[in-house]
Amino acid sequence: MSKTPSRPRAQTNLKAALCLGVGFTAIASAAMPAMAQEDTEDSARTLQTVTITATKREQTLQDVPIAVSVVDESVIAKAQILDLNDLQSVVPSLGVSQLQSSANTNFVIRGFGNGANNAGIEPSVGVFIDGVYRSRSASQISDLPNIERVEVLRGPQSTLFGKNASAGVISVVTKKPSFEFGANVEGTVSNFNGYRAKGYVTGPISDTLAFSLGGNYNVRDGYVDDIGTGDKTNERNRYGLRGELLFEPNENTSLRLIGDYDTIDELCCAAANIVNGPTGAIINALGGTFNPQDPYSYEVAYNFGSENKIDNAGLSLQGDFDLGAMTLTSITAYRESDLEQNADSDFTSADLIGRNYNKTNIETFTQEVRLTSGGDGPVDWMVGGFYFDEKVVIDNEFFYGSDFRGYADFLSGGALATVEGALGLPVGLVFGQQGQGLVEEFGQDNTAWSVFGTVDWHMTDRFTATLGLNYTEDEKDAYGNIVNTDVFSGLDLVAIGFAQALGGFGVDATDPAQVAAFAGANPGAFAAIQAGAQDPATNPLLGLQPLQFLPPFLGFPNAVEDGQSNDDDLTYTFRLAYDATENLNLYASYGTGFKATSWNLSRDSRPFAADFTPGSPVTSPGSSPIRDAGLAVPNLTTGTRYAGPEEARVIELGAKFAYDAFAFNVAYFDQVIEGFQSNVFTGTGFALANAGKQSTKGLEVDASWNVTDNLLLTFAGTFQDPIYDEFPNSASGDISGSAPSGISDTATSTSATYTFDINTLEAFIRTDWQYESPTTYFDDPANQALISNQREVNTWNASTGFTTENGLGVTVWGRNIFDDDYVAVAFPSVAQAGSLSGYPNQPATYGITVRKSF
């Protein structure tokens, strides 16, 4: 496959963004001195100062010399941001895609991110909640009570966070318990019979001990009608509890104990038909139905609902100890995540896949210790250690449904019965039977540790140099075993054709002596028979190989594959920051990041080509370690057992302007990940592979402007040019030089908030607009050619409300108020060649929220 030529449109967008950034910077630089001299005594026009801890120190957003976005509690409340899925509407560099279940969610920063559809893959975007690492999306997507702020750090952050952060970090900070009594309650009613409730109470138990207790409840009918089952899918059914104790026996000691539990039990997520390929007629002939090529009808037809049940629980203890010249911080945490799901993965009412069940248990222990200097003198420093111990256990079941045999007969023209008859098997009763399939066991034990730290050298009052280092070692012991009862997928069709050809010469292929005698006496004829057994023109059985969906599996570890990986890496950050004026900060940085090997804990795990030479034994395939060890099984192919480490590097140049009523930040970035861990669905399985090199470069801009005492305008945008620099061995062939699918060149978020008083009421009106430029759905050009459009996002949200003097607040809100339609993610329909399915976005939602603070 030839390389895709460069894309003028993307380059034009990038140039336009560069021009925008340079022009905006020039305008701001010229205008700001005048603005700074204006009378700003009226504090209403002064921008809010946001204090963050992105660098493990409390600093204002404008003082932090890194690319970071902060969403505080006021924006979270007004914009009705319920979970991390909603966060992307106000942080354009962040992408969030919810896939086939509530637990399969991908977080992407600057076009880099993975972690769904395989519990062996840890995300490239690390999520931390109150300093505790959440290793999988199932433990990240729940509603959280009493959020104080969310910080999104772009680019690798290994020198600040001890665990995987090759693409970026999402850090969620909740409010600590207070030694003053406080409480709030909140209730919401919304369309689709939605009801939400939240409550929070905090206060003192004694002079040194405070508590808080929060809970949330979130239910909603599904917005997709399942005409097959009569249910509604894409529902919400979630609740959680969170309790905290804060112990401060003296001014130098603080201990924060957090316990939380949350559960999700809902039908999700509906996949609609986008392209109705040739197999659609077969589905209909079997009596199955689906809504062809109309994803925005929000109507599907399944024979059972896709169930999701997720239980998350955890306990953490953070201790902060002021030692005078330094502060010691310790965070100890244990978390457990249990996931159960069963999906009708053919996404039709035909019973092709009768069961696709997954049960995953993840137990995680983490320990972080940091020492931070007191901030006096020309040098600030932080040094820390991080330990990670995790166990993953996966049990899967995949069984054919009652219509699968009929479907296979349609595809093969009745050839399955012919093969059964030729082998002397009961016709119609052996191949493709209901209940045949796979029972799977996968898992891994992962231990990792790292030491990390940063040193800030304040060379002058305005000039600071920073050096950060992280050394990580990561060990994994993985395993996988499958019991396969799919008889047809275990047939060696090459060997059967070979036996039939030998039988024509009166040779019994099951008798090695007869075969050897014939080969010795007739070497030319024997070679021709071997070649013919591999040629579809002479062995028509080979046309049935695409129906062998579930070939036998070689378990690991085994005599050749030890199931172990051991990675280590030294990553670093070097940054120069210059306070040019009181209002202008400049910085330049170079940083690297790392993510360890991710094991393929799925039925698509296959030996590497270096370990195995595919082919039927009757064709005399070459020697390979697995064959030499006697481990070969019929129809075994090569692929990947794991994807090797990711190594990231990023160059950033940034400027931050801050004035009384205006703030503007711009950053140029050039980011590369070597060995990006790609996991792509091919229609019958997932292909896990390392991209040789994926990169992106561009601009990030964000601005806030108090135009008047009452009107605040914000704008944030990411303008980038992502590309696979090298990806010769993707599931779609050599796609080097092409743009990764699903990553927009332009992503923006624009908002306007108007605050005003009506008598004693504090009122507001807010609207925000999220835009993402068109992008392809598929890396595979053949699949993209089947679909006539690209993914584009053009979504508006709005809210208005008021708060009384006694703390009663009312908000009327709507998300996606103009019903913008797009398919969030598209994929080849399961075992339905030529058809495409996808997940339509959520339609307009709206409601009213009432809250009371005490």
C-alpha cells in the first residue's frame, strides 16, 4: 500500500492557527499596557484567580509554566458537567469517547490516548482523583460529589506523577472536610425521565477532627429504543457514596482519610447501522431486523440488552507533615473495580452472538511519598517515590446464538453441510451450533516503582530553570487460556483438501508410512498436491476459512512464551520560564514520557511472527520455536502477545498574559510518541500493535475576557496536524504518512457568561459552543471509502439560573440544545463484511436543577 500524500487542508489549518496565535499575541501585547492602566477598582471586572497544584505546589494558573486547563466548581455547576465525559465540552484538547459499554471509555489529549476494549492496556492519559491513580476507565467515569476543580495537563507528566502519563494527566480535586458546618442538597429533573440527587454535609467532630459525607444518585431512561427487546438503552442508573475524615492535631500535621463506593447498573451502549452491506439481506432472511443506515433514528433492534454492572470502591489515606524546611506527603490507597457486562455484539435482532460476557476484577494498591521544599531561597525542589501493585483477572464467555448456523449457511451457500457429510458427521448438527464458542481466562500481575523529582532554580527574580527526572521499572506477569468448542473453526481445511487429493491416488493421509512412500516415489506429484491444497482454485474448502471466526488458541505462558515483560526508562523534563513583566510569563520546555508494555489480554492475542511460522503441517512449514516445541495448534496465526512500551517527547513554547480583566495563553507544541499502542477493531477482533511513530504539532490557545462588569467571554482552541509518521504494520497495512482517524485538526470551546442581579437574586445566563472539524472514522482507507461522511462536532449548551441570599439556587439547563447529530465512533460490523456500525451521540437533554446550601 502506498503512503498517503500530505494533506494541504491540515497544513492550511495549522498555518491559520499559527497566524491567529501570532496576531492575537501581538494585539494583546500592544493593548494590555493600556488596559492595565484602566481603573479596575470595581472587583467585578477582575478575573477570578484559580489556584492549582499541577506542579505539586500551589500556584495560580497564570504562574504555572506548563500547558494546563482548569475547570473549577463554578463552571462545573453552571455548565452541568456531571462526569469526565462532559469535560471535553470545555477543554478542547481533551477527547472522550464512550464505546460499546459504560466501562469502555477512551481519554485522548492532543490526539493521543488508548485504554478501552482490553484490560491489559493502561491508558496513555493518566487519571488521578485526589492524588490517587485510577488505572482503568471503569473506575474513572462515575459521578463525583463536591468537585473543587479538574486540572488537565497536556503532554507527558512522568516527573510530576509517578505512573503512566505519556500523553497527559486528568487530575480531579475534591473539597476537603471543613471545621465549619456546611451542607448542600441538589435535585434535578430532566427529559427522558431523568432524576438526579446529590447531597453533601461537612463539619467538625472535635477541634482537631472534621468529617464530610457525600452521595449522588443518577437515573434516566435510555434515549435509544430497542424494538427487539422493547427496552430503552443508553440509560443511566448510577449512585455513589463518599466519606472523609480530616484530622489536624496541630498546624503541622494533616491526615485525610477517604472511603468511596459507587455502582453503575445500566443498559448501554447502542450501536446503530451506518452502512448496510451485503450481509444485511441475510440478517433479514433469518428473520432479524435492524434500522439500516439511520443512526439518528435512535432505534435499534437487539435480541437482548447490553448489560453493564460496575462496582468501584476504594480507601485512601493522605498525610501532609510540615517539617519546617520541607513538607512530607504520603498517599496510600487501595482500590477495587469489578465489571460485568454482556452484549448483543452483532447489534441486530438475529441471534448470531448469543453471549458475549465479560467479568473483570482489578485490585490496585498504590503508595506515593513526596518531600517538597519550603520555598525559601533560590532553589525549590520536590522528590518522590511511587509504588504500584495491581492484579487483573478476566473471565470471558463468547457463544454462538441460535441463528448463527443459518447465517453461516447463507454465507457459504450450504457448504457447511457438505463438509459435515464429507467428514462423515451428522449433517446440520455439528458446525456453528448454538452454545459453541469460547470460555476464556486472562490476567496479569503488575508491579512497578518509580523515583521522580523536580528542581526549580530561580536564577534571578524573573528567570527560573527547571529540571525534572523520573526513573521507572515495570514488571508484568500475564497469562491467557481458552477452552474452544467451535468445531468448525478447528478444522484444518488445507489438510482436508490435501487428504482428499491423496485419496484420489489411493493414499490414506492418516497413515504416515503411506504418505512417505508416495512422496518418495512421486516427488513431483506430491509437491503439486501440497501446492494445490493451499490454492483456492484447486481446494474450494479454503473459501470457507473466513467463517472460522474463533480459531483454536495457544495458551500462554508456555515453553516458548514466558508471559513476562520487564521495562525500565529514564524520563526527564527541562524548562526555562521567564517573567518578562508582571503581566507576561514566557516558557520553553522539552520533556519525555514513558508507558510500559501492555499485554494483549484477549482472544485476539497471537504469537509473534518470530516465534511461529503459520501453515498446515501437511505443507511442511518452516521451523519455528513454537513448532519445534510441539505447541502448534490448527489454524494458529501470528499477531501480538503485547504492545511494547510507548516513549513520548514534546517541545513546548508558551506565553501567558494576565491582566485585571483579560488573560490570554498560547502554547506551540511538537509532540511525538514512538511505539504508540494502537488497538483497532477489524470486524472479527482487535489488532493490538505499536505504531512506529505518531506525532502532532500545533497551537493551543485559551483566553478569558471580562468585557464588562457582568459579561465574561472565554475561548479555548487546539489547532494541530496529527500524522502517523511510521506505521507499516497496522491492521490496515502500511498507513505511514496518513492522518490518524478520529482526531480533528481544529477543536474549540467558546463560552459567554452574563451575571446580573434581580433585586436580591444573583442570576446568570451561560452558553458554550463546542466545535471539532471533520475527521475520518477509519485508519483503513477501504472502510472509510464505505462511509460517505466524516465526523464533525458542532454542539451548543446553555443554562440560566439564580441564587437567593439564603442559598437557594435554581438552574435551567440544556446540553446539545440544537440536536447536533454525529457518530462518535464507527467500526466494522461484527462478522458482517461490508457493513459499518457506530455510536450516535447523545441527543438534546434538558432539565431543571434546584440546590440549597446551608
